[in-house]
Amino acid sequence: MIDQNGLKPGDKLPSERVLSETLRAGRSSIREALRALELLGLIETRKGEGTFLRDFQGHKLVELISTFILQNDKAKQDVLETKNYIQLNALYIAMEKITQDEIEHLKHWVKEQAISESEFFFQLIKIADNFLVHRLWTILNDYYHSLTIPAKEWKREDYLLLLDSLDRKDQMQLWSVFSHYNNFK
């Protein structure tokens, strides 16, 4: 978008609304991305004026971020793969931190409601209690859902198997169930 619009350091970025429409993403995701870019020093917000592009030449993260903005198949696959690795590692972290009450609550929730993969893993990432894992997963998950990639649907029984794995601290079963859905080798 920066190249397409010929933006240079000091230029004003489009409004959140325009970015949301152009990038086909929710406004909350746009706000979150802008906050992250501001924290990285790539943009600056001036009260009453708007958001402006800063000089990003030589910035180490620009190349990494630009990879995910590209809409090619490799970038899409990389986003999915990274999201899956974060989810798997969040499960291992949660395995060490989850309480019996949390397991029982989640089992009841899974049995009583139709839930999405995102809802399920969001709960486990909260239990993992790692802010960076949470932030990275949220960004990748939002971006992944903005793409049109067909995903396998998780079954209620498999959520319950994952919870059983967490309860019994069974890493092999956890890996087996998770890898079945994500083509991990």
C-alpha cells in the first residue's frame, strides 16, 4: 500500500475507515496494527492531525512485516504455519499452568456450545498467560481470517481430547490430535 500510493516519510496515512475498507480488515484490527507500527517507530500519531509515516529505511522489522502484507500463496502459508506453531506452543505452556477447575470449565463449555477454533485457542492462550504469545497469535489469527484459506473444522471430540491431554499432561496425545489437523510432521 505504501508503494501503491507513493507514500514517503512524513506523508499522512489514510484514515482507519479507509484502511479498513482498503485492506478488508476490521477497524479494531487496523487500530491494533497501527498501535504496533507506532510502537515499532514506523509511524507517528499527531493529535488532531492524523497518522504519519516515519522514515523506515534500514528498519529490521520492515522486511518481516512486509512479508505478511503480501497476498501471495507463500505468505499465506507462512501465516498459517506460524499461527499453528504458536497455538501448539501455547498448548504446551497451558499444560503446565492449567488448573483442574479450568479444565472442567472448558470441558463443560465445549460440550454445551458450538465453538470455533479461534474461540477455543483464545481461551487456552489466556491460560498460557504469555502476553507476547497472545499478541502474536491475535495478529496472525486476525490476518489469517481476513484471507480466504479453507480450514479444517475441528470436532467437539477433538477439543475434548486436547483438554484430556492437558489434564493428563500427555504430550504425545496432544501432539497427535493437534498434528492431525495441521499437517505437522
